[in-house]
Amino acid sequence: MSYEIVARPHQQNFIDWSADKPEVVVLTADLTNSCEVGKWRDAYPDRYFSMGMAEQNMLGVAAGMAREGLEPWLHTFAVFLYRRPLDQLQMSIAYPALKVRLVGFLPGIMTPGGVTHQAIEDFAVLRAIPNMTILEVGDATEAESVLDVAHAIDGPVYIRQLRGEVSRIFPQDEPMVLNRARLLSTGDEITLVTSGIMTEEALRAIPLIQAQGVGIQHLHVSTIKPFNDPEVIRAITSAKHGVVTMENHSIVGGVGSAVAEIMAEHGSTSPLKRIGIRDTYAHGASQKHLMAELGLNAQSLVSAIEQLLGRSLNIEPATLAAARVVDVHSSAKAEAL
Amino acid sequence: MYKSSLDILMFNCLYSQDEFDLKPAMLQRSVVLKVNGSVPQQKKLSDIATGIRQRVLAHSLKNNGGYMSQACSSAELLSCIYGGLVNLPELDTPMLPGEFAGTPGLDGLNRTTGIDFHGGRHADMDRLVNSPAHYALVIYAAMIETGRLAEDALDHFNKDGSTVEMIGAEHSPGFETTTGSLSQAISQAAGIALARRTRHETGNTWVFMSDGEFQEGQTWEALQAASFYGLNKLKVIVDVNAAQCDGPMDQVMTIEPLQTRVESFGWKVARVDGHDTDAIFAAGSIESDQPLMILCYTDGTRGLPLLQERYPVLHYLRFTSDQEKSKYEQAYEEMTR
């Protein structure tokens, strides 16, 4: 399976989108080109604020701007938006429910930058913060349409954004909608909930699994908080053999946990298999290597479904191996990080 | 580098911590206020300062505790802040503190802040962001003394359901931000000043800070950014009382030499006797293309020498015996005589 590859879907789209929104300003922390806003800076120099490598202050400045009616869009790597400045995020932005947009790049294991650059627990941390809305982009269409979703929210929004070469999985005329999952396949035996880049990974395996006569209801979620889409609740409480979640995140506190909470609250007795980073840190290596090492791949999905069904699906690992993996040294990225 | 009159000011203000020898009689600067009603009246800043100390001491006696030393150190500088140094819109009548309506939420829920007690937002007027939320009791007293807060507001201090909270938050009178986690106000004020500059507003944005906040890294990030952006309408006034929760700052973690440190970050710095209102006003009128910081060196026992018996633990006054309390009752009677 292959999809159209879009180079830097955020870059020009964000420039065009900002044209009629003078309240939108951009703050960066020394990762302007790495977050695809170098051209935005050149297009709107008066609305661009370089804050240097000083994220605690950057979040505070953004809060002050938001109190004055501006809409700051902070662009940096995801880890630097919630780890170091967590107190500032909570007290300066989240408590007053300010319209600050935290655009975090390099979610999960998408960078060879190692543990310091890999945001593997951002959902867990941010889901616990009142007033936060959490969005995750799964393809180029969502990388584009997430802007309107975030813009409409009168409160802080954290976005797991994609950059560089990004697949277009969803039609461009089917934009992201807040708290509405995309139903990608139907079936009554297994419910599968995926988010972010794991959706594309799952889509590679699903036809092979379906070919074995397994009915899969597959939902792609892009709103991680709030997490109460009735369609998602219906799907995860109605699976005959069980539920599988797949996320580019720790299995603690992310999509798998959110699904588990709903299942428990609705009295679901189905088993749940959470595919994600199993409560460990990652390290500096390619996305392909880390996905295989940590089990964030189609093979894990096949295994999880086999366990839920109690039978082998007889899918050869080699059959699953035709992955599209982004070249670390892609020319669509500012540096190899 | 200073103008000649400023040179004299600087010369006069270079003293060590044990050289506080200015007599209250010197403090004759006055301000026209609509205190307790709409009839304007002349009120000496020295009377405002004395009133602040009296109110905080009376409250501490009544409640067996209070931030008394902060009142002693900052009474004069707060009398300046609320007595004309900061150009805040006048209120027709002192405001009553409201009940706590609930925490802020999405879609504009509970967004009212204590800015109303400062007269709201006006392009040509100043703004005041109070940073050290632990000074709340003292700030409330200063606002009562200057006709912004109702006379009996301290009856609601630290009472369940009241906005007159012990550690002021953004719903509390005179507070625009939630900065009980210290050092977050200066970044937000920088953001406010930057946003106001984009609108070509002429008013200044002031921040009242405590010296302990200079131990936090965020403060220096903010100083760096304010200097980088040449925010000459950002003005910070600091109560340098050299005391913090654990004791004297030079034993906990020194911040000195503060003046040269802040100057080296590109700020214009005036170092003054924080009990000399003329010196504070003179410093406030310094014209500069850099952000301005007024370091007010103060004595945490000024006006209440009895507190010296508790040195070096001045952060919070709680009476250890009836005998001690009666001494403070006696001091209160002398203060109000």
C-alpha cells in the first residue's frame, strides 16, 4: 500500500492560513526551520517572535500575549513544550485557559535525537491538566486541517504535529473534526483504535488480517482530549473478541489508557491490548529501528489480534515488511534530527 | 552614564543593609485619592505606608499570623505603586471583593480577574502585574489605603469561598495573573508589553516583584528577552528585603550583586532606599530605551522594630506565646497613636 507523500505539509499551508488572521503570532525557541516556520517568519516578520532556548519564559510571554488578545502559536519540538516548562504551562496558560497553541514536533519515536528529543509521555502528562485540548495529526490532511480545529478552541491546545515527508491518507476534503474519530473499516470481532503515525502502520496490516476472515472495526482518533466521542465509546464497548489500541506513546496514560478508562466505566468485560512503548525510554535510532525494537508495528498488531482470537492468522512477517520509512537524511527536514 | 541628578540619586542610595537611617518625617510626598468615597483628598504617602503596616499588623493579631515583615519592607514602595508611580485609572469608589465564582474554563468561563481593581485595560494608561502572590495581604492593605478595595475586605482574607485569598491568584483583588509559583509574572508582563507594543499603546506595563524570585531561572530568561526586544515600557519594581522563607537570602542562595547582574542583562537599573518615596519616584521617571528595574533595598522590620527579635526568621509572623502577642498588641497601639 502506498500513499501520496506530501513534503512539508505545514509550511506553506500555515502561511496561507495565517494571512487573514492578524491575531496569530508565532513564537519559537531556536527551532524555527526545524518546525517549518522559517518561511512563515519571512512572510510575517512583525508577527514572529524568536524567544531563544528559553521555553519557560516563552510560555509565559505567550500567556501574556494571549491575555491581550493575540493567539500565539508556539513551534518547537514537543518535549520542550511540556517537560521543562510544565509549571509555566499549567499556571501561566492552562489554569487561565488561554488561547495558546503548543505545536509540538517529533512526537514519540520519530527522531533519532534520542531520549531528550522523544516525546513519549506527553499525552499522559497533558491529559491530566485541566482545560487542555490535545490533538494528534495522523497524515498530511490532518496536518493542514488541525489549524482550524485548534483555532476554534477558546482554551489552550497541544498539537502533535508532523513535518517533513508526510503521507496523505485521508482525502483533503475530509478535514479533521474535533472529537470525531474516522471510521476506517467495519467489523464486529475486533475494535482497533489508532492515532498518529500508527494509523498508517495499522492500515498496512489490516487487509491481510481481514483476508483471514477477521472483522475489524478500525477507528483513527485525532482528538486525545477530550476523549468521549460517542462513536468511539460505542465501538470499544461492542467488540466481540476485544479491543486493540496502537499509539506512538507510552502505554501509560495515553490512548490505551483513555480507552481502558471508557471500557471500565461502561462495564465492558472485553480484553484490551495496548500497543505502545511499554513503560521504557527509547534511544537515538531510526524510526524504523525503534518501531521494530519497541513493537510499535504491524507485527505487534497481528500478534495482539491473534491473542484475542486465540488462533494464528498465518501472516508471514515478510509480508508485513513493506513499510514506508522516512529517510533520516530526507531533504524535507532542516537537519537530521 | 547617568544624568547628573540621577548620579546624586545613585550616590545617595548606595548603602549597605544596616544603614537604613531615613526618618519617616522625610516622607512628605502626597497623592490625591478618592479614599472611602468620591471626595478627593490629599493623602501623604507616609500615611499610606503607615496604614499598610497597621492593617497587616491588626490582621496578624486578629488571626494569629500574617506576612508582617513583607508589609514592613514594602509599605513605602507599595504606597508609591498605588499612590501615583503607576498610572492606573482611578476608581469611583472602592470595590467589594467578590465571591469565588469557580476556576477558569473553556469558552470564557470564569475569566474575571483582579485587573478590575486596577481600573482595567486602557491604551494610554499603565498596567500593574503583581508577581509575589505571598504579598497578597500587604497588597490588599495597600489597595484599601488607596481607595481601590473596600475597607472590610481583609475580613474575607483566607476565608472559604472568598477571592481575597492568602496567596493571591488571578481572581483575587489586584491580581491579573496566577503567580503563587514565583517568577512567572515577569514573563507574562513581557508578553503583555510586547502585545501592547504591537498596538502602539503608550502606557507602561509594571511588575512588582520580590527579590527571592531572582533565584528562579525563568526570571533571567525574561530579563534576557525583555532586553532583546527593547521593552522600554516594561518597568519592574523589586522589594529587595534580602529575606526568604528559609531565612536571610545570603545564607539560602544569594542573588547579589543584583544591580550589576541585571545591568549586564541589558536593563537600566536604579538602586534606591526602598523606604524613600522620593527616591522611588525619581527612579520611576528615568527615561531609557531599555527596560527599567528599580531595586528597592528595604528593611523587613521597618516601622515595627519588635520584629528584629525574630531575626533572621521573618517570612511569616505567628505568635509563639501570649506574652509575645501582647508585645505586638502594644506595638500596634503605639503605631496607631
